[in-house]
Amino acid sequence: MKFSVLGCGRWGSFIAWYLSLKDEVILWGRQGSKNLKELSENRCNSIVTLNDRTFVTDDIDKALENDNIVISIASQELRSFAKMLSEKVQGNSKKRFVLCMKGLEEGTGKRLTEIFDESYTKPHDTAIWVGPGHVQDFVRAIPNCMLIDSQNEEFKMELANTLSSPLIRFYYGNDLIGSEVGAASKNVIGIAAGMLDGLNLTSLKGSLMARGAGEVAKLISAMGGNPMSAFGLCHLGDYEATVFSPHSHNRAFGEAFVKGESFDMLSEGVGTCKALMKLSEIYNTELPICRAVYQVIFEHTDPQATLNTLFSRDIKQEF
């Protein structure tokens, strides 16, 4: 399978590096992008060094020559990006897209595959690539497990089998709702974990993990998914990389926010937090941790007092 990768940030450049271990790959970035300039000129960035099987370009038409396309951009940009791709693809040749992002649309709460399928109007298949792992670990040959899910069973199985290696073992999911919601919402739990770190309440992160997975499972169930997905690779399995890791942008954002410090890296959990409040309303499902994060970020409530309320709720049976 020959791939193109759209997006040359830390994940996009790593994915291109990983895919090029197996075959030729095209890596696309926006014209004028700092990331693209660095990769074009130096064939490397702070994470990876590209081999000679990776072609770097800002020509979207060139990138769309391949039929298997991985997208790794900011999740809130996906709707407009998918519309652009639909306009660029000539004729009705069927493309197969793999979304390697974790998020929900702020204004609607929609999942990324829903957004893509609404916006890309040509024949296509869509899959997601989610789960734990940091590029900084992968390039040091530290292995992990990840997840592929899709409504197209054949595409899903082909991807999992083709992409698996000693570095990444891929599992395939059978619950697209749970896989997407779980993957996106773990970033909000990651922000909450960072807030606990910033308030010197790190010891509470175990409780946060247990209760966070529980509330996400309830939401997945209310949406028609399998609540067990919250305890799989898409969500709970990704906690180590999000709740504890120094590499996690979401955890780092949460810590910086409660300390009043600036943070200029992409934190997908911020937009997802808005989307989860929308879903909480639509599906009449209480999400106390996600709501607390929302209140601190957007309603500017006191972080210490707001997070304390999570651990002083009415006493009740755990399960």
C-alpha cells in the first residue's frame, strides 16, 4: 500500500517516517509552513530524519495521486480541509482516508468520521488510527499498541495487517463511536491531570483515571457505542501517554493554565471540551470531570475550588 500523509507536524512527520520503512510515501504540508520548510531543507526536524523514500511537497495534487491517504491536521480544521480535498480530487476515483487525529467538532459534538463523510463528497472509505504512544518514544524504538477502526471491515483489517510491525502492534476495533469518542475525550482527562499536577495534587490522578474512564463509558453508551471501548486502547490505554507523560501537550496545557503560564502548542482537548459539553446536553449524560475542565478554562472558575468539588461529591456506591 502506497500512502500520502497530509500534515507535517510531529505526528504527520512521524507517520511518514514510519510508513517509509515499508514503502515510498508522499508527505504534504501547507505552503509557507515552518514545519514543511524545515523538512524540505534539512530532511529532518526535532523528531525524525526522513529517508530517501519520502517525497516532501506542498503540492496537494501530487499528494492526492496515491489512493491511501493519512490525514494528520488539527481536528477543528477537518471540515474545511475535507471540502477542499473533495474539490481537488478529479473524477470519481475512490480514495481511502485514515484520520490520525483525536477530537470532536466544537460546535456540533460530531465525530471526525462524521465530519469527513459529510464534507468529502466523492467515493471513499474512512478509517481512524488512534491509541497510545508518543513519537519521541517510537523513534527511540520503544514499542506500543495502537488501534484501527472503520465501518469498512475489509479496509480496517487490511490496514491493521499492513501497518503492524515490531514497533507498533495494531489492533482493530469494532465500535467506531466508542473508538472516536474515547480517543477524543482522553485529551480532556489529560488536561485535568495537568491541572492536578499544577496544583500539587498529582496523587489524585489515579482517582481521576478511574472516574474519567467511567464517565466517558457512560457517554459512549448513551451515544449507542460499546461502553467497554472506554477501557480499551482508544481511551484508558492511552492514559499513560496523556495523563503522566511529559510529552503530552494536553497535560502540559492543563498544568500551565492553572499556573497562569502561556502554552503555545496545540492542545486538542480544549476544543473537545466544548464538544463534550454539547454531547452532555444532547444525550443527557453527566460528565463532571469534563465539565470541571470546561468551567476552569472557559468560565474562569477557581481551579482549586472547581477540582475540589470533584472529590467532595455526595457519597455513593462506586459501581
